[in-house]
Amino acid sequence: MADLRNNFVGIKSPNPFWLASAPPTDKAYNVERAFKAGWGGVVWKTLGEEGPPVVNVNGPRYGAIWGADRRLLGLNNIELITDRDLQTNLREMKQVKMNWPDRALIASIMVPCEEQAWKAILPLVEETGADGIELNFGCPHGMSERGMGSAVGQVPEYIEMVVRWCKQYTRMPVITKLTPNITDVRRPARAAKAGGTDAVSLINTINSIVSVDLDNFAPNPTVGGKGSHGGYCGPAVKPIALNMVAEIARDPETYGLPISGIGGITTWRDAAEFLVLGAGNVQVCTAAMTYGFKIVQEMISGLSDWMDEKGHKALDDITGRAVPNVTDWQYLNLNYIAKAKIDQDACIKCGRCYIACEDTSHQAITNFVDGVRHFEVMDEECVGCNLCVSVCPVENCITMEQLPAGSLDKRTGKVVDPNYANWTTHPNNPMARQAAE
């Protein structure tokens, strides 16, 4: 059986599945239930400085995007950091860590961007026995307007400065949580590394308005007739998160920097994708809020079964395995040729592939042959775009098949070249022409 034990920057947990800092980790009751269900660790809901706690709205805090079957695809959250007293949180954290010494307990922290504020809170957190801290530089709503959260995370110089303070004033490992609300996520990651961070975690939520109430003409969730932008999370953000994790994992300046992957993780397969793209562990929120804490059991068994099937004995065997295969578009092989092929036995003749190709792509699929409804790919028109595969409702009915080297591409009338060639040397590339001249 695969060994799922995780050691992330010296923080040990029985598996790589942590609950992210969010409503599910707001108090001891929730965290105890999570640990009983099998979660390897939690990042406690973000703590603020000592004094009067923040105030959350008392009306709706979530907006949602659903699929056709009302499956939750995305969640918009306008809740702020913990609205419970700091000392209450600290007492509960200490007790939970005593009760569950084998689980990872991380304190998420957000205080003003002032050295004294960080210096004051770090010893208090350290006294709880927490295994590490996560600096919340990602929250895009409410707190950012107060100069915290993503307001810090969007300024690399501030990130480096605060990380340096934390490394100076605490023995605990420092995980820097990054915002996706930025042009190039590599810059804040580089700043965090320059400040001495032990790891980064990403992504935090994406700034968004999830929908508009067309009766009241106000964004959802609507509070007293008004709405605000919030943080978007859930399955819909996974592609964005995967790309940002990969960007940091393959950046020469941050290569080797430990990453905790966050964003839309719902299944073991989602988690595996983050791990192979360079994440050392994963954090989950929306899936737990949708399906409950026991969903981690399916994640654990699924990941373990897949690793056993593929012969992977431990997490180190898969971590980062896909990173070398992530490249820039300009280095993709332009001599690779593929064509779509429809399995006639599996085809239900819905016509979705035809209309997608006919209306929006390359007119490469028939809808009638000899007066009979029949869908077939015309190789002389097919560019191998894969749209038909994506819209087909029957899994594996349409597949992409590579043309072997030396065969004829009917679309171009050229023989498939076995040699690798990319855009950097292509004759149509003006930069390549200038270099040749």
C-alpha cells in the first residue's frame, strides 16, 4: 500500500490533505470533527490582532455558480477572517494540538503591515504549539480595503518585508499564501523566497462578482439591497490554480521552493494533478463545505489506489513529475499531427460534434452520408483542434490519433516530418527570420 505520510517543510502529517484556512477551520469543534474524519492537517481560520475582532455581515455570505445538475461549480465568499476573540482561538488551538499531536496545525495570520503587529502576535501563536504559520496575503475582499490580505500580496516588496519580520521573530516554519489577483504570480513568489519563506501556498480566492439579482439589481449575495465583490473558489478555479502552481514550480528563480497547492480540489485526481505539478501537499475548502469532512476518505483511498496501480510507493515518487513536461507554447512540436476519430459503435448521433465543428471550427465533420445521418471526421479538413472530443457527451467516443511519421497529412498534402520543430525556428516567425539574417 502506498505511503501517504507527508513531510512538508518539516511539518509532518499522516497524509497530504489539509483543510484550508476558511469557515471549516474556525473553531475547535470543526477541527476535531475534521481530524476524526481523517484530514492530515488544518490551517486554522485566519487570526487577527488582539483587541476587538472583525465584524462579519449577518446576512448571506455566499453566492454560487451551479452546473446543469445543480452541482456546485464555484462559490463566492464575502466572509472575512475570524470574528472570534484572539485568545479564544489560541486556547482552542493549543487544546486541539494536544489532542491530536500527529496532525498538522497551522495558524493563518493577518495583521496590519507593521513590524510591531507581527512581532506581537507571533509569540502568542507559537505558545499554542502550532506547527507553522501561514501569512494570509491573498484575501481579496474586506480586509484588502484595510491594507491587508491581497493589498500586501500584490506588492512584492511588502511580501518580502513581512516574511523577513516573521522569520526574525518566530521559530515556526513560514508559509506565504499568495493571491491570484495579480499579473504574474512568479513575482510575489520570488519576493517571498527572497524574504526567507519556507514555502508558499496558492491560490487564494479570485476577486469576483458571482452573479446579479435581476429583480433587485444588486450583486449576489445581496445584503440589505447591496452586494460586494468577494472571493471565488471551488472546482471552477482549478485550472487557474494549476497553472500558477506550475509557473512557480518551473521558474528558475523559485525552483525547489515548497508549494502547498490550493484551488478547486474535489477528488483524489485533482489532488494528484497538483502534486505532480510540484505541490508538496494540498489544501481543500469548498469540497468539504459541499460534501462534508468525510470526503477526505475518498481522496485518501483514491490517491492510494492510483499510486499502487502505477507502482508509486511514496509521495516523493510523484511530486513534481509533470513539471519537466510543462513548457511555453513556442516550444511545442509543430510537426506533431493528430486527427479526430469517431467510434461509430459508441456514437449516439446527437450531432453535437458536427454543429460545434461546422459553426465554430473547421467544417471537418459530416452530418449526412448518402442520405443517412452519419458523423465522420474528414481528415482533409481536420486540424486536430480537439473541440469535438471536448463537447461529445460520450466518453471515449471521439479520440485523437497521432499520424505516424512518414504518413500523408491529407489537409496539407505534406508527409509528416519525424523531426522536432517549434515556433522559434519556424520560417513564419519574424524573430527567427531576423536571427537568420
